[in-house]
Amino acid sequence: MGRGCQIGTRKNKIKGISFVMGDFSQNGIISNLHDFGTKSTADIEKELLKFSKERKMELILPSLYSELKGDALSNIVKQIGETKYLNHIIIGLDKASKSEAIKAWKFFKGLNTPFTILWNDGPKLKKLHEELKEKGLAPSETGKGRNVWYCLGMCIARDEARSVALHDCDIKTYDRRMLAKLFYPVVNPFFNFEFCKGYYPRIANGKMNGRVARLLVFPLLTALEKTIGKSDYLEFMKSFKYPLAGEFSFRRNVLPELRISSDWGIEVGILSEMQRNFSPQNICQVDLADKYDHKHQDLSANNENKGLSRMSLDIIKTLIRKLATQGNTFSPETFRSLKATYYRYALDLIDIYRSDAEMNGFKFDSHTEEKTVELFALNIMKAGDSFLKSPMDTPFIPTWSRVKSAIPDYLKRLKEAINEDNKNFS
């Protein structure tokens, strides 16, 4: 599960010597689209511009207002501002006052593309949210899941895009080539992909990152196979090189029936939805970058409602619930076996990561890695206990098709409210 499984062709320089490393691996049931460095960003964008004449593209940016003050989003806006193939950009703005929403409007003008801001904390959208809440259709909690879900609703209401991409607003190493590669598989008319997931190496500042993927998801999927047996779902999930990547793209027809998780299991939840609704032949993953870094969460070992502790609990519960819907039975004994199997395999992986880090000259803190694994193992039991107490709980927000069925004019009114807000901003 180390980085050796993830490398596509890379152009590197060491002491003035240029060389290329190649990996043509197709080692799962999902198509891997590599970046061999043979097509320039300008060439990819030229093709996208051509495709855009018939296949309009919209980008969704879920953002906290606080991210406008950081270096990452300023660079993201600058990079996107240099593209010409996007039809529209939808920005979900969380935790912003009215004056901050107006500042955000001015900030995002740098995108140089028509855009719409969803002011999620504004009175109009709050009122519409309450309407959904009264009918039991509203997202149960605030956060990225709710933000993305409303942005998808606006995209459906606009009814213009043929393809939609989404990525986070805290990517410190963002480059516009990343966006071009993310769109390409679902926009190219000669491809049959309905969904594309990004992947990249999680290395920065001389160390390995991606702790939840490395130390929880990968060993947990293997432990689940050993505990409850192999399944199409687990094989599907294991095919992704970085399942927690926040970058993905869809064709338009995917959106109305897509269920979004309201908690921190959103990425795993979306992959689960793709496995439920589409053939693996319609799904791919694309190599987005040589390097990737973003805002890091604290481990929060003493607070299961924050940081990586909360994230790990949500991810474990998402996987368990998905497997339960496929007829798998869980008991306290199952979770004890799962925890023990996970723990042993995760510790073995730490040994591999240590060797991988030393081979590449990275810093590696074995003590911290093992403390993280211990926390995740404990959270397997906590997640299992939560599932056994409330097996019918679901973090998924209803699909937009269901909302439309219950309230036929809701999307129309959502679009009108958002457009009215944007007129006031401008």
C-alpha cells in the first residue's frame, strides 16, 4: 500500500540528471489513467475548450470564508482564472456574515469565469433549509457534505452543465493542470466514464501524509476481507489509490440520484454510491499531481468529535453500513476480530512505510504512527458499538430526485434565491 503502488510516470531531476519513472499498472477493477508527462497542460486545455462547445463544464468549490484569507485559495483562484473552458463555477460559502459574503464576491472575481455563490448562512437559504427540515429532507448537520449537496442542487437547477467537477479550497500545491486532468475523463466524448476520482502522492515537507488513508482505510479494507470475506464492494474500494481524495468529477446524469454523506465519510460515501449505481467500466481514477498538500487535521486523540478521530469514526461507520446493506452480519465478536486483524496489519504497514520513508529520505516518526493506529483500532470498537445500538441510522442526505418529488418547485425557488443573493452581492 506504499507509494510504490501509486507512482505514474514522473520526470525528475537529481543533480542535473533527468530521468523518467514509468508505471502502467492496472491493478484493480477501476481504470487507472496515468500522467506520463507527454501531453502539455496547454494541449489538454485546448481539447477541453473544443469539447466545451458541446459539453459545458461547471466546477463546484465548497469553501469556508476563512479559506479566503489563506495562500491556498488565492493561488487556486489565480490558476483557475487562466483557464478558458469552464462554463460556470458554483461556490458554496460557509460561515460568512453578509459583509463577508460581499467580500467573497469581490475575491472570486479573479476566477475570470461566470460564478454563483451560495451564501449558506444567509436568510434566504436558511429559510429554504428550514422548509426541508420540516419534511425530514434536510442535511442533519453543517459541514462539507451539506455544502456540496446544496451546490449540486444548484447545478441541477441551472441545468446547463454536461460535466461537473469538485475539489477543495485548501490545496496548497494547486496547479491548473490538476483541474484539466480531473475534467478530461468525463468530458471526452470518446470515453465512457461517468465518474472520475483523483489520486496523488500525499508527501510534503519531507514526510508522508495521508494518515487516515495509509493507517486506517487501506488496512481496514484488508481486515474486512479477512473478517467477513471478499466482496465486490471491498474489491472496488481497494482499487482506489487514494480513496479519500476530495477531487472528483461526474457526468450530469449522475447528480439527481447521488446520495451525499453529511459527515466526514463523504468521500467514501460517494465511492459507495458509484459502486451501487454504475459498472466499474464506467468509473476511473486519474493521476492529478506529482505532489499534493493541504490543510492538515489534528489527531484529536482525546476528543472523538474533532479532527482525525471524528473522521475515522465516520469513515468506519460508512463502510460498516454499506456492508450491512449487502447482507453482511455484524456482532460484538465480529468487531473484536476486525479490530485485532486491523491492528496487526496496520502495524505491518508501518514497517513498510518506515522502509519506504528511509529509501526516499523522509522523516518518519514510528511512535506517532503507532499511536495513530492505536486510536483507529479503538475507534473501530466505538463505531461498531454505535452501529449495533442504532443500525438504522444513516448519515446520507436524501437525493435531489426525492426532494423534487416531495417539493416539485423547490429547486426553482432555490435557484431564484441564490441568484437574488448574487445580485445583491454585485
